[in-house]
Amino acid sequence: MGPLLRRKGRTSRPRRSSRSPHSRSHTTSAVNKLESNKDKPVSIKVGGKSFTTTAGSIASNLLRRDFVADTTEATDANALARTSGPTTFVYGVGLKGGDLIPGNSNLSREVIVTHEGIHGDRGECQLPFHELLGIPPYDKDHQQPYNSAALQLLGLSQ
Ligand SMILES: [Zn+2]
């Protein structure tokens, strides 16, 4: 549990609102895009270690995932979402789409969903990445490579 995973009032249960229809619909559109090109590979490198995965692998990760809208305040105001085991919590900023793709909150949410789908991927789990989730500098260092991989997998960049 690193800084991004900590929340205020840790001893109390996180306040979970009902699943967000936004989150769900953007999960669906991201999964559809990923499945339409499921053999597309992507190589992700963080801190000198890399793994390769495919759009189809990320789609199946997402289909097994529970998405929960988490309106509690993230410790890091820039945090969009976090994944813990089989559950992805999407924070308020993430629900709005953040600014990953300026001016296009729908695509931004798809990138967020796909990024979270990379977490827990078999390739990630085979590397120390998995144990480093939320721990500096990994918590920051993985953001750009994962977002870049998400853009590639969604066909939004080369
Ligand atoms: Zn991440």
C-alpha cells in the first residue's frame, strides 16, 4: 500500500457509491475497441523492466474486473483511479475523464479504463511491477508508459 492507495480515515470502510454508469459504459466501449483488435501487442517498459501484452489480454482483464465509483477524496488529488485485486476504484477526477485527452472526456475515460486493465495483467504480475504498485517512484513512473500503451491498444496512437 503506497501513498496513492492510502486514504483518509483508513480504519473506516471506504465509502462506496453505486457503480457508475459512466464507468461501466466507458469500460464497455474500451473493451469493445480492445477486442476488435485483440492480437495487437504492446510492450510496456517501466524502470528498466518490460513486459508485452495484447489488447485481448487487457480486454479479458477488464471483463473480470469490478468497477466502483469512489467519491472519497484521493490522497493524491491527481489520482484518477486505482486497482486493488479484482476491483478498480475510479475517483471523482477519473469519473470526469481527467485531461488525458484534452477536450475529449469519453476517450480520456477509455484510456483510464485501459490503463487500469493493464494492472493485474499476467505480464505485469510476472515482474516486480506488481509488488511495486503505489510505491514511489513506481507510482509515478508507470503512469506515462501505461497511458502510452493504453493509447496504442485503443488505436489512438502508433
Ligand atoms: Zn496505474
